[in-house]
Amino acid sequence: MRVVLAEDHHLLREGLIHLLRAHGFDVVAAVESGPQLLRALLEERPDVAVVDVRLPPTYTDEGLRVALEARERVPGLPILVLSQHVERLYARELLADGSGGVGYLLKDRVFNGEQFADAVRRVATGGTAMDPEVIARLLAARPEPLSRLTPREREVLELMAEGRSNAAIGQRLYLSESAVSKHIAGIFAKLGLAPSDDDNRRVLAVLTFLDRR
């Protein structure tokens, strides 16, 4: 898989390049600023972009803004965002178009190589990869309608947000796939998500709890 990497800190950028290559990824561009990132994404059309939120020249949310602009110009461009902090707005904007191929990882958890590589692959193939710590913090104070969910349904929703399949959720929670499906149906009903494509409803369910205070 072809990867464009954006990270302004030299040592971290070199470490990420080494890690990605060690897991079989082809890093076609490694850049350190917003303008360089936009150019690389539009020219290289990678399978996935791994992007730091804060890049020069603004050092605010430059990386995310550029990635979202590129995604508008290249619909469905997979984006995995790296950040030092949990920012609800960033997560919500990533999921806003409902098309998948997005992720949000905290930097201090990146160097578990296998988990990081798994997240990159999941995003590249159209899935979602939300850091468990991000999800835990975002779920910590969810009001209605999320308060309607049972503790088990909240566990299932958290794993859905990490991009897990029904089978993977079942393995994690020691449930059958049919039991997981029932819990997910309950989540959809309680969140008021009308019947539609299940993949789309999964993203909408995740977006629901990211979009509430």
C-alpha cells in the first residue's frame, strides 16, 4: 500500500517511515508542512494518508484541514490522523461524510507497531480506526440518546468506533455474532437510525456519540 506521511518533527517522521516500511508499506512521500501535504496527496493519490493534525505554517489544525480539502477533491481518500490530544471536532469532521476510510490515533500510542499497522490497513481499505482512549474519553459524559444504551451496547458501540467487525466484536466480548447483531440493532433503534445500508449506519452511530456533549 502506498502511503503519504505528514509529520513536522524530524525524529518522529523518520520513526514512522521506518515503522511503516517494516510492515510492508511504501512511503511515497514524507512531508512536514500543510502546503507540501496537499501537493503530495493530489500528485501521489496514495492508498492512505497518515497526517499530523498540527503542521506548519499555522501549527493549529493545518494537517487536518489540508487532508479534508484533499478528500473533497479526491472523494474517499483514506485519512488516518495523528494527534497528541483528543479533539471532538476533529473526530466529528473526519466522519462527517459517512464514507469511511478514516482514523484518529493518539501519538503516544502509535509505537505499538502491529496495532498501528493494523489501523493503517483498516483505514486504507475503507474502515475506521478510532483510538480506544479517544473513544473512552468521548463516551465518558454522553447524554441522551446515548444514555439509553445498556452497558453492553455501549461496549459494542465503542468497538464499532474502533472499526471492528461483528466477528471481532464478538471475540472481544465473548459473544456470538448473532448476539452482536442484536446489540447493534438495539443501538440503531435507540439512536433513531432508520434502516439503510448497515455500513453507513455504523458510521452514523459512531458520529452520533462524537457529535454530542
